[in-house]
Amino acid sequence: MWLDEASCKLCIITSRTGDLIRLNRPDKLPEILSELSKLLKLQSRSEAFSTSFGIVAKLVGDDDPYRDYKTKLIAIGKRVAEAVRMRLEQASWDIVMALRIAAAANIVDTSVLGYRPKKLEEAVWDPPSIEERVELPSSVYYVLDNAGEAQVDLVVAEALERNGVKSTFVVRAQPYEIDIIEKDISTYRVVTTPGNISPVRWIRDGFILAKGIANLEAYLEWGETPALLLFRAKCDVLSRVFSVPRNAPIIISGQTAKAISQLR
């Protein structure tokens, strides 16, 4: 589903042409535009975005074209994660604070139309504009998002575990934009799901704790199990759908997110 067909389709065009410009391959613009003209006919926004990034990777001859940028983000994320650890230790590993930080940390992105992120070290302390309280079960599938913020998520998962909630991290098997992949967190419990589409598509049991707007949108399309979604309203469409300021952090159940999106 496309939350706003015109805006979301403009976003994918801007994102993928922007990828090629950032990756210094503007010569491939005619080819990506040709491919996008086909993908825009898909009913699934999630499939269109994941497939189009795979095409970009093939056009530039690198299956993980943002590898170097992700390495830089991970280094930044590790420094911020230490500050988060100190704050959570001082707060006795408060789970409400941890979830607020997780949502606020969803600040890094490369492919949202017109998006201008704050620095991660400043953003993690932003309060949520929507904060739905959900009792978490004893185990969750923690679906990670972008490199950098994922290092903060590792500390958040420690807070969850100290409060009796065990996390199994879930990532895409193949690279997608600047999302974290298995090799970046190989010392943790990690499950991979097929291809480069959101792991939310494949989770059919348990409880999902999912980061970021791509996982939100995948949940709106395919989500079946209980979920808590943590993300920022990075674009005008999400700002309008959830009636919050642009870039506001949101903590919301999957059920409530679906209900709101259907009323848009």
C-alpha cells in the first residue's frame, strides 16, 4: 500500500536518483528511471522500494554501496550508545526511558524526500509526540533499522533484558540502503529474513518490536502479530497521517497504527 500515492511515488524517484548521484553514477539515471516506471505500478510500496534499491546496487556494481558510510555511522552510534548506557544506568535501566530513546534514535536516513536529520547525539533525547504504553511479553523480535541508531538499539535491548524481556534481533539478509546487516552485529542473537525487504513481512508469530518507517510501512501491509512500532514521522505524509510535527518520534502499537492509517 502507498500511504499517499503521489507523494510516496515522488519519494522513490527522488531517493533512487539521489542514490546514483551520491554514488557518483549519474550516467545510470536513464536506466533507473526506466526501471522505476515499471515499479511504480506495484501495489506494494515496500516491494517497490526494496526492489528499486537492488537495481541501484546492480547498476553501480556493488551489492552494499553504502558500506563505507555505514561504517562511519556505526562509529558514531557506538559513541552515542555509551552516553545512552550512562543515562539508563542512572535511571536504573528504566524501560519507558529506553523505548523513548529507541524511537528518538530513528534519526538517520538517506532516502526520505526533503528530510534533514539532526545529529544522532542530539536526537536521542527528544521526547515522543505519541507514546502508547504496551506491556511487552517475555521475548520479542527486535527488528533493526539503520546503521548508527542500531548501536543504540543494542543498549536498549540490554535495558529490556534487565526488565525481563529477551530480544532476538532481526535484519534483512541482503543490504538495503544504510540498514544494519548481520555481519555488523554478529556477536548477538540475530535472525535474517529473505532478500532485502523488511523482515516484518516474514514474521508470523511472537511479538514484534520494530524500528523505522520502512518497517512501519511493511507492518501496515503485512503485519499479523502484535507489535510495538518505534519511528520518526520523517516526511509530510507521516506527519499528516499521525497528526504530529514532522520528524517527531512516535511509539505506537501495530493495531493502533493500522487503525489510524485506515482513517487517513
